[in-house]
Amino acid sequence: MTSTPHIPRRLIALSWFTAFILVAVLSGAIATSPGAATTCAAYASRTGVDTNPGTATAPFASVQRLTNALSTGQTGCLGAGTFTGDISLSHGGTPGAPIVITSTDPSSPATIKGRLLTLPGGDWYVFTQLRLDGTNSTNLPSPTIGSDHVVFRNNDITDNHTAICFDLINSSQWGTAHYTTIDSNRIHDCGRLPATNNDHGIYVSGYFTTITNNYIYDNADRGVQLRGSQNGVVQHNVIDGNGEGVIFGDLGANNNDVSHNIVSNSAIRWNAESWWGTGTVGTGNAFHDNCTFASNASSSYDANGGISGGSGYSVASNIVANPGYLSRSAKDFRLQSGSPCAGAGPATGVQPGVSIAPVSPASADTTPPTSPSTLSASNLTPTSVQLNWGAASDNIGVAGYELQDSGVKTGTSSGTTFTATGLACATQHTFGVVALDAAGNRSTSSSTLQVTTTACSVSSGFTTSLTGLQSITLPQTWTFDPGAPASKGYFWVDGVNVATVTGPNPYSYTIPAGSLTSGPHSFGHAWDTTSGVHQTPSSTYTLTVGAAVTTGPVNTAAPVLSGTATLKSWIFVSTGTWTSGTPISYAYQWLRCDTAGNACTTITGAVSSRYNPGSTSKGYRLRARVTATTSSGSTAALSAPSNTL
């Protein structure tokens, strides 16, 4: 089975296209009725003009103009009718104060027809009470999400069988989707027909995605494809009548939980399957406690309720039964009384789609967890350390923790311990930990902890038996004494006689630095005796050759930023002060951090001592990492954060 990448199609530049009348009616039963009042900071209407001030009496005409006018915590409202045009978002809200896009009157939900794209900086949005028709002139996925904390709730989403619908990307150029929430929507009729094996209802390459309480149906290929997805949650959905139900894919798809869903009636292949290509098979993926029902025309896909039992994901506690929908033909996926699938699918009382009342950002959880306490280290080795901390608390619940090394995210943990691996030996690290809740609120960082990994593994020399020796660092002196009269000693590495030494024993040979690559190698020795010739080793030993011990420069004063950080204005960083030998060289990397100066990510191409921030840095703080290098090694130091742009 193959899954052709669609990235080249989705990286085509955005284009605007001529407005035209919506002629296709969105399918699916939608529950609508007058809802509670919404406080709107700005308005758009089909009768508006983009040069208007955007008030209720003088609204804008386009969704793009409306979003451009909104700032942190504000709500933009769309009047009834169809708004045609692509939308690109690169500015957004903040934690606890998202920008909300909704319909002025939920009983007459607005339709946005065109491609919706969020870029880095387009964080903290909520789209609710809308019909999203992703049909666009270039047939690219919509919504495409390349930013963080974007929420879709109580919408009807389709593209009338023209492309992928949701595309949660992971791109160095266009951004990566973190903490996307797709809840209580109808996602249907996505992807080209006849099916191409490339077009899905929801395609996830981002991280920490939450997909809950949706009806996902009649999409050409996968209902949900987890390809590159990390730590995703797919729970309490109906996933019915798609080409395939759920697939765990390659590109490092790990730790995804698919549970308490109803997955049924896949038309082309399995309700649940995996495909890893030539990549590494994923770990930590689970398909459990779901209700599945298979009715495939090819009976070979009906086994086990349509669960293939493929590699890279575990299968447990699933029920195979006909769910008994109220009316599958009418797309009413509520369950009849006595359904064996009760407890799976959307939560009681939830009817996905355009709902009765809008979601108020004021009702969202805006309280961050407390900071983790008492960060400590244990089990220190040359390349790893175990970090331990006291649990944080939260008004609702702590969802997990983010580990940082010098302010840069290095991993996550669901508990209060984390093992940092792949570290350089004899190197200092500055660790901190931040608590997260399910709403994406972040605590302030714990107190930082400086840890220096132990020295690289060094041994004093080989012995005759090599007992207890597992690794060596070059250059390395290798000695042995045969314990009997001998005229020559032979040294063998990887099956090759690398040295022959004459004279009285013990025999000695120094393995030159750089003569062997890092990793495992085979070693053995032999000797000539008066009673016979033994020129090849009778036995060999496998030892790991490690990197040479290096000591980099020592930072005595951190790099310092100069200039106020503003958009389109240069900001500079000094080298800092270092204690080291000479000569010394410096390398630079600029980082984009949150408003607390944490959760930093590298800025592609920003590798000089100055940086001119663009719009993608709006709302962030900047830091610079300076790496000093001498012939003996390298050490990095981090500047303090800038002001918020």
C-alpha cells in the first residue's frame, strides 16, 4: 500500500479567485436555532464594503478584512450568506484570549468558501458556528493549519470532493500545527472521486492534536490519517463510510490514542490499519475501546470488525457490532436505544455540526497550572540524565509537562520524570520544566537546574581478558602479556592484523585517534611462542569506540541583545564573554519564544549576529544562542529574552 505525499500541491502559493454563487448545498442534518447573544468587535456582511469601519451598521465585505481588523480576545461576526475568497492568517490571539470567528446569527450560519490557511503567528483562533466550504481554485487542502492552538468547534466542513479537508502540516517553511482542536463538527465529502488514495477528511502531521465528538463521513480516502502525528487523541467520534477509517502512518507517527469511537462501513479498505513505508515503525500508538462494524464489498476487509491488526499500533478491548444509527442515509448518526455501541461516539447530548449556541471564549479555561517544583537529576551518564520534579496543580487538571534545555523544548512527559538522552559527554545543560493543561495554558518554568554530563568513557588500557571493559576512547593504548615466552605479539581489529610487535612481552600498541569510526568494533590479539605459532586470535571482543574527550570554552558572561525588538528593525547580539584558548570562533542561532521567553524554536536562516524580524515573529520574544568553538570543543550560551514584539 502506498500513500503519495501531497505536500508539493499544498505549497503552491495562495491565490484569490473570482467570487461566484454557491450552487452546491452542504449535505448533512444540521441542528440550528436562535442562540445566545455574542459580543462582536467587528462585523462582515455580504452587503458590506472593505473600506467600512467594520461596525454592525457599516460592516466589512470579506472575511480576510475582518480577521485583519481583529486583535487578541476579540470576536468577529459574519452575517448570513456565502463569503467567497481564500483566507491567510499570520497573526492571532493569546492564551486565554483567542480571536473568535463566528456567525452573527447561529440560526443562519455563514458560509466561508475558499481556502483557509493559518501560518506561523496565526495562533489561538476559534472557528465556530460556520459552514466551511474549502473548494478553491487550486484544489489545495482546507483548512490547512500551520500554527498553534487553533480550534474548530460546531462547524460543517467539506470541499465537495475536490481535495483533502483538514491538513495539519509539519513544514519548515509553512509552519507546524501544535495543539489543534477539532471538536463537534461534521467533516464530510472531502477528497476526489474516484478515490486517489491521497485525499482524506483529516490529515495529521502536527503534534498534540485533539479530535473529539465529530461526525467524519463519506470522505474519499481516510477519515483520519495519522501520518507524522505525535501524541494525537482521536476519541468519541463517528467515522463512517469513508474509503478507510483510521490509518497510522509513517513519518514518525508515535503515541497516538484512538479510542471510544464508532468506526464503521469503510468502503475501500479497513476500518483501522497502518502503513509505514520504508520508514521506522511507530511506537505507542493504540486502537482500543472502539466499536467497529465492517460492511465492505470485499469481504477480506471485514475480518475483526474491519481491524487489520497491522504493525506499529496495539489493538485491545474493541467491540464488533452494528451500531444501529437512527438514520445513516440521512446522516443522523445518533444511536438507537439499546445500541451495543452505547458509550462510544460523541458524548451524550452532542449533535455535531452548526450548534444552537456559539462558544464564548470567556467560558474557556484560562487558568494556567502552577509551576513544577523541586527539579532534580539522577542516573547521570556521559550521554543521559533522568530529571525528576514535583507535580504541578491546575484548576481542572495537568495534561503534561514540557522539558526545556537552555529555554528550548527538548521533550514532553505525562508524568513527573523524563530521561534526556543523546547528550554530549562532559557538557553543561540548563534544564527547566513547564506544566501544561488540556486548554493549552502554560505554567511559568520551574527553577532551572544545571547538570553537567559525566566525562566521556576512558579506559587505561586493554588487558589480556578485557574483563569488564565495554568502551574505549581514542587514542587508546592496548597492552597484553601472553604469560608465556613469546617472540611476537599481533593486534587485530575488525579481522585485520593492524600491528606486529617484536621483543619481550608485554606487548603494546596505541590505536591512533581518528583511525576508527564511533561505534562497535571487533578486537583480538595473538602471539608466537616457542612451542608453536599462534598468529590469529583464538577469540575476539566487541567494544564500542566513543568520541574523544573534548572541553569547550567556558561562558563567563551570557550574550547580550542590543536594540529594541520591533518588526522590520535590526536587533543584535554580542558574543558574550568566554574563558578559553585561542583561536575561538562563534556561530549564531536566533530563537522565537513565547511571551514568557520559554518554549523557544529555531528561526530558519537566522544564523548571524543580527536579525530583522518579520511578521511571523509578532507576539513572540526573541533570544539568541551563541556557540563558541575552539580546537578542543564547543559550548553554547543563551541570551536573555527580548521584549515581546
